[in-house]
Amino acid sequence: MTEQKELIKKRSSIKGRLTVFASHLKTIDESTITATEVRELQLRIGKIEALYHLYDEVQLKIECSSDNMDIQMAERTEFETQYYKTCAHAHEILNTYQRLHEKIENASNASHSRANHRLVKLPTIQLPKFGGSYDRWLEFHDTFSSLIHNNDDIDEVNKFHYLRASLEGSAAVVIQSVDFSATNYLVAWKLLCERFDNKRLLIQNHVAALFNIDPITKESSVNLKRLIDQINKNLRALESLGEPVTHWDTLLIHIVTQKLDAKTYREWEEYKGNLGKGKDKTIKFDSFLEFLHNRADLIETIEMSQNAQKTGSSKCATKIKTMVSVQGGSYNINNPSTTTNNYKNHSSMKPCPNCNGEHYLNNCPNFLALSSEARYKLLSNYKICFNCFRSGHYANSCKKSGCKVCKRKYHTLIHVNEFSVRQSTASVSANCDNGNNASESSQSIKSQPSVVPSSSHNPSVVLSGTVMTTNENSGQGQCDVLLSTALVKLYDSNNREVIARAILDSGSTSCLMTEDLYKQLNLPVNCINKSVIGINNITSHISQMCRVQVKSLNENFSTYLSCFILPSITDNVPGCRIDVRSLKVPSDICLADPKYYLPSAINLIIGADVFWDILGSQRIKLGNGKPILYETRLGWIVSGPVTSGHTSTWPCKIKCNVTQVDSMTSYNFNDDIQNQLMRFWQLEEVCPQSNHYFPEEKLCEEHFVKNTTRLADGRFCVRIPLKQAPDVLGSSYQRAKHCLLSLERRLKGDDSFSKMYKEFMREYKNLGHMSECKPNIELPHYFIPHHGVLRECSTTTKLRVVFNASSPTSSRVSFNDIQMIGPTVQDDLLSILLRFRQHKYVLVADVEKMYRQIVVHEADRPLQQIIWRENESDSLKSYALNRVSYGTASAPYLASRCLKQIGIECKDPTIADIIIHDFYVDDLLTGSDFISEALRIREQVSAELASACMPLRKWKSNEPQLLSQASHQPSLELKLGDAEPNKTLGLGWDSESDQFHFPVNPVIVKGKTKRDILSVIAQIFDPLGILSPFIISMKLILQRLWLQRLSWDEELPSEIYQAWIETVHSLPHLSSLRIPRHVICDSHSQLELHIFTDASERAYGACVYVRSIDYDDAVSVQLLTAKSRVAPIKPTTIPRLELCGALIGARISEKCVTALRAKFNRVIFWSDSTIVLGWLKMLPSKLQPFVRNRIAEI
């Protein structure tokens, strides 16, 4: 015991010595410390370091003899904490002194060597710029760290300034939300490093760069050295990132050899054979690089020798000789007389416009080293004559002789024989040589690879195209081809006139519009997912389309076009000015494009869907090898070859506008799957409901108001809204007859189907919905083919006869083609379902045979005729359809518009609002928080619709008191949306439990193709987005299918198929999911809307919750709706994806607030992205366009 007390005293003494040392440190002023004090401090530190070992020895003995280890461990911890803090403080004082001393020495050295620095001016080191590219990150990080970050002579504020000045693009956005101050520099640097110092992405980026090295198409030392530099750059980066690049010899050699030109590859194979005769010997990548270096040096030596021979020029005052190499030989382009005069006036010679040297342009070595196209552009920029290289006049007025090769009016130095083929989204243009008329026998067709000029400003795709070449030595005019162009009037969102220049293109399956024209028109846009497929199956993605009214200049013709929007369509048409003085165009005709011969921009393509309706029957030939005039409803168009010595001094371009528009891939596929996929993506969109009508939709509304009447029994009588006179319809009887005979063969083979079909037609006739008639051939008429659609899930009509009014007549125009579709007059399904979740008590019903309750005016019935007979032994009879029919283009509008008219005429504002806003097609989904009010709604809505002969049936409710005894069927469920029997996943509502559920039909995996997968995905119906976490997995599979670019029936890769199987096998679990319909608690005192947004590298989305509090402070939180999106295929930063999620949240919240008839006390948005929250606090004008546009919308 006595020994332990002694040990404790020793420990106390040791702790006291440490305390004395700590007190001494507090007396030291770091800014004024002397060298003596520093030496003293170093001695004290040495003693204190020995003190720890003494303490450890004493404390260990105490711990061994102590019964309470917790106390002793606390003692040790306390001492060690104080000891290390004190020692660290002491060392920091020493370090501070050392830094101050070094600064003084540096200042002294700087003043001592200032005189030397005045004599030697070193170039300023420019800080690197970093825009967010991963392949530039390591270079930027190391350079900036060396020059700025690790430089102690630069204070934090200046470091922050240098950092901000060095960043641009997406990199600058990362630190935009960080306030500019000294304390925030390290915060900003850390944010930048966290964002871009991603080892995995850096490795992935540099590996991708190795695979994506540009191939060498032509043997060249410059290209070969560029290839070597790219390889070394990426390999060094990967090695610094810890990748075992030294073991990749075989893989790297294989990758790089695929990028070599044919000659170099052949030389490598020979060189490789000489490296070693052993078959098992592995060739090192260093040996391959050594070969490439030697090869590049060899080629460079040869090129220098050749260039010296080509560009060598004599300085003799009597003669200048320049050789230009073109296909077919070398040509002397000197002009002795001119040369002599030039040298006589040498003292007044103007400097070369290219290099300011004392020589003429055609002797300039830099100019001669350029390509022919580059020379041409230089001449254009300096406004120099293409023929004599002098300023002050143009080639068409130049008296000097032309090209020595083709005799045309330009200098031999800009003669070309190569072809450039370039596609701008939907068109292809190619540089072509001047040559003979197309009819000359010397003409030939060649298919050769294209060359895309690097100076092109338009996005282009390199293609291999078939182009037309002509005899180079001919002195005749150039053969150009005029395309069919026309000026048309378009109307913007304010119905103002805009003139556009269009190409009439029968090779395009749809109409296209440029983005610039769309922005000028400012029309409403629809979100779509389609592709334009051009030459060589090159595909461009389309995400927007709009509908625009088009008129001819004389306003004799008008139609509407649905146009897909693209950044650009094609280059100027024609490619150069055409000399049309030899064309004798009749003066008494009206040209659709009076200046068809002048190059001008094209901002519209009118495709084959409208082309044949516009084209007339007359044409005028202007002669052999000359264009033809075609009559169209837009005016006369000029199209075809024109041979002329036109005034342009540069070859024209070939245009090829052949496009096909496809919704998902470049392959044809089943229309049913396509339509269902379209509905699937439409459900996923959150677009605000626009009250803006297109001009055609306004006309349709005016037509309805003017021509709709109510009969004596209250039934509506409507006229078919036509946008064209029906006399454009051709013969349709034979096609309708053929379809009926085909239908009869089917009926003969299926007794059950035959019985239902004949019963349907018998009922149709007995109800007066069709009546026998005698066709009047003199009047416009149309016979509609018809067929049957079975609906096993229907509780009333198992079979519905559909009338196909899209069947073309002999004039290729159908009945649907001449009808106006009309605007959407009902609320969208999501808005109706959101309101449906608001009410405590709900009512559901549908209108019995809604379309067939509306009478079609007698004047329009000849356009709605069918052919029918009940038995094959009977003669064929014609029937006129007296009611609005399924399959006609205007039927949905007419039916829903009549329903809306009932609401407009209703005097009770509550009932009127329900009729106008709570119907989706013919389904009523409404309710109230009070039983009495719900009963009144049922009675009043039924009465209003009954007054128009539109009875409501199949009533359902979650409250039995709201149902009459006759209609009360508790087991009857509501299936929302399209209720096809083969629906993979649908949305249902159980009125007894008042819950949503998700009926799942068994999925039979028939095959492993893209067709099989898309046919299943297209059958998913989840308008509320409740199943978004599950459906996003299917969307991701869909995206992977898109990336694979598989053919329609090609077998899937095993990893995608396995992911698909796992997803399909989990589908049945969704059938057990139950979601409460009602989202608001009873008698709520407070109502809140909470929107949560988030994103990952693969997807982003938003979900909306309703939080309600009753008067007893009981809280209820329910999921209202959700939406999700897959991330774009192009890599996008997480902050931008977070921003996209926030935008969806803002859009869906607006939808919810607008749709719900409730007053929210608070609407709160949640995001865990500090960058997005920072963007939202900034002025949009300071942000990049991508961020600015979305922030502005939010």
C-alpha cells in the first residue's frame, strides 16, 4: 500500500512538470520569438518527450496493483490528452518560426537577385482552364496544386480568386453557391475535389478514351503522332490512378492496331514477325510504341522531302513557277507577263493577306500548304477574287483565264476532286465537281468514303454515300439539281403570319421543323420519344413535336401539319446560285418559291403524309436536261436537273432528304405495341393542361357551337366537323366490300364470334342507330370498313364493332383525313384520380353507349355508310350510320363536347363543375365529404344527363347508402383506364374496402427478344405513379435495350434477359398491395402538401405526400402520387439530375394544387442537394442555359 502511494506521488510530480511546460508555452509570443527562445524551446521539448516514458512506467505499476481499472484508465487518458496537445502546441510554435524565417530569407534573396530578373524576363505561366471534363482533371489538379494551392505565399482570398478564374462550364457551377471569402476557399476546393476526383469515373473515362481514339484513314505523320500522344496521355493517367497498365500489352496492341491505316498496319505485321520467331512469345507494348515512333519519323521525313519539291519556288525576277498537285498530274500555273509586271513594281507590292510577307498569295508557302477548301475559305474571308487572287473585283468579272484543269472561272489552286458528304440530321449534302450534263456518256457513279470538313458548324455524321462525278476535263457547265421548294405562311401562337421556306419531300415519312422556326412561332409543344432515320440508318432523337397551320401564299389552300422539331434540317438550298437565264419559265404561272434559284435556308420539310395531297396533276417540261414545273396547291414548283455555267465559282452540293420517323428504333414493329407504348409514356409525363387552342381547334369549336342542336327529346344532333370538302374523297365501295367478305370468312370459322357480331349489328339496326339506304353516287359519300373487337373484361358488351374511317379511298384520302380532330375538353386522367382520392364518399358510374346517344345530321350520313348482310345468301346492302361512331376521327371530341355542353347549360354551379371536370371519356369519378351532398350529386347529375338521353349506369360507391337497392353490387370493382384482358398490370378500386389495388395478369415469357419485352411493358397502367419504385426498373431495362441497338427480333444479351426475368417474377407480389384511396383525414384542421425530390446516377423522381391534422391533433400522412425518370443516356452530373428531379416535383405539385379542390395551409418542397438549393437562390441570368431554364420554370 505504501509503495502505491509513492507511485501516485511520482505520477503527480510528472503531471506537474507537464503543467509547468504548458504554462511556459502560453508566455511565448509566436510573432516575436527569438532564435535563443527557439533553442530553449527545443531543449525543453526533448526533456518533455523523455517525461512520457517515465510517466508510462509509473502508471503501469499503479495499474497492475490497482483494483479499479476504470479510474486508472481515465487517469491515463487525461494525461495523454494533455501531453499530446502540449507537444503539438510546442511544435507548432517551432514551425511558425521556421516559416517566418524562410519568408525573410526569400525576401532577401528576391531583393538580391532583382537586378538579374530585370535582365531575364521569363514567360508568365498561364493557369489551366478546367470545364468539367474528366480527362482534363488530373492535369488541372496537379498544375493548380503546384502553382496555387500548395503555395504558402498566396493568401486564401487570392487562391479562391485564382480558382474561380480557372473554372468554367459545369466545373464552375460546383462552387457557384459558395460565398467568396478566405475561409471558404478550402470548402470550395474540397467540393471540387469531391466532385471530380472520382477515381472510378476517371479510370472509366481514360479507358473509354483509349477505345474511342480517332482512326487514321490516310497515312500521315501528323495523324500518327497524334495517335501516339493520345495513347501516352491516357496510359500515364491510368498508371497514376493505380491501374496495372504494364500488363495490358496484348489488349492495347489490339485496340491501337484497329485505328491504324492500311499501310501502317501492314508494316506492323511485318515488323512483328521480325521481333521473335517463337509462337508463344508475348510482344510488349513498348516495342509497338517504338515501331510507331520510328514509323512516324520515317513518314515525316518523306513528307518534308515531297513538300520541299512541291512548294519550292524560284526568286528569279523574270519567272515564277508554282506546281499544284491535282488528280491526273501537275500543272504549271505561272503567268509570265503578269510575273514580269509584278516584279517591276516590287517596291509597291502589297503584303500577302495570309502571312503579311513580301510575296503574292499564290507564292505564299503557308497558303500552298492549305487544302483546297481551306484556301477557298481564306479567299472568301478576305473578299479576294477566286480567279486571280486580287482584291477589288469578283471572279465573274475577272479577265484572267480560269483553272488549268477544268477551265472554269477560278484559280487552279482551289480546284478540288474530292467529295464531302455530310448529313445534318435529316439530309445529306456533298461537294461535287463541276462537269458535263447528266445525259453525257462520260458521267459515272462512284461510291466512296466521305470527308467531313472540320470547319463545319452544323452537327454532322460521316457517311459513305453514292455521289455523282463527271468528266473533269469537260469545259461545259455544271449539272445541278433543283429541289422542290416553296414559300408558305405559318401562324404563330398569336395567329400572326410567319413566312417559311419548305422542301416538298416525298422521301420523308413525316413533316419536320427547325428549332429556330419553332421558337419564332412559340407554339404549344408535345413531349414525345421518337427518332428520325436518314441515310445509312443514321438516327437522330426527337423529343418534341408541334402542330401548325400552313397556308399557301395566295391563301387558296390551308392545312395543318404535325411537325417533329429538330435543331437543323439541311444546308442552304440550292447549294449555290443557279444561272436560270436559259430557262423559259412561263410568265403566267404563280411560282411557289419565286427565288428558287438563290441559296436560302430551309426551315420546314413537308413529308409524304401531306405531299401527295398538295401535288397537282399538271406539269410543264422546260426541255432536255432542264427542270420540270409541277403544279401544286402551294403554287408551281421547279424541280430537276439544270445545266448552266452558273456564276458561282465553287462547286455545288448534293442534297438527299430521305427520312423515316420511328417512335423507338429504326425497325418496323407492331402498331398495337407502338400505340400502347405511346400511352405508357404519356402516363409518365407531367405536362400542364393547356387551355390554348390551335387555329384548327378553334374552328372546330366554332363549328360545334354553330351547328349543334338539341332534338325534341333533348338528344344532341351534331354535324361532322370537316376541314376539307368531301369531294376530295374517291371511291371506297370496293375496299369496304373486300373487308366485309374477309370478315364473313372469319365469322364462318367462329360460331361464337359470328353470333355476337350479328346480334350487335341487329341491335344497332333495331335501335335506329343505322338504317338502310340507297347510295347516291352523284353526292360525296364514303363507305366505312368494319370489324369486331372482343373485350372479355367488359361486364356489358363483350364485342364492339369498330368502324375504320381511316381506310383510304381511290384518291388516297380517307374520311378521317378530312375531319377536324378537335381539342381535348376534359381534364386529364391524373387530375381526375387526384380529386377522386380527396373525397370521403365517392361515386362512380358510366354513360351507357355514349357515342351512340348522339345523332349525326342527315346531311353528313352519306359519309358514314357501311356494307352489311346478315347471311351470305343475302344481297349486299348499304346502311347509313345515324349516330356518332367509334373509329371516326371526330367522335371522341363530339361525345365529350356534348357532355361538356350539358355542364355549360346546367344552372347548378356544383353539378355543372362535376359534369365538366369529373368525367374521363364516359366514366364519372366524383364524390363529397357528406352523404347528403353525395346523394344530391347522384340525383342531379343523373337528371342532367338523362335530359340529353345519356343515362348513367353501373353505379359504384364506398358507401352503400349512396346506391339504390337495384344497382347495389358490392362485388363489382372499378377497373380504371384501358381494361384490356391482356393488361399486364392495371389499377383497380375495390368499393367495399375503399382501396386501390393492382391486378396482375400472369406473364408468360414467350421469347428473349426486344419485341417480347416491350409487349409486356406496354401493358403497364399506373397513372398515379404508386408503383414508381418498381416500374423504374422496367424503364432502366428499356433504356438498356435502346443502348444495345438490337433488331426487333434479335435475342437479348444474357445479363439483360436475366434482369428482365427477375423483374417479371416479382410482378405477382404487386397484386397483394393495397393503397387507401382516401388521403385526407376526417374533419381536418390543417392540410399540407410535401414534395420530396431525389436523384441517383441512373434515375431521378419526385413523390407527393398529403399531411392532414384533425382537431384532436391526430396526424395522417398518405402518398398522393409520384413520378420517376431514367437518367439520360449521355452522362450527366448528379446535381443536374437532382435539378431535373426538383423540376418534376415542381410540375407535379402544380398539378396537385390545381386538381384538388382543397386549400393547403403549406406546400413544402424537400431536397437534399445543397447545390440545387443554392441554384434556386441565385438569379437565373447568372446560370448556364441548362440550369437557367429549369430554375426559371421552378
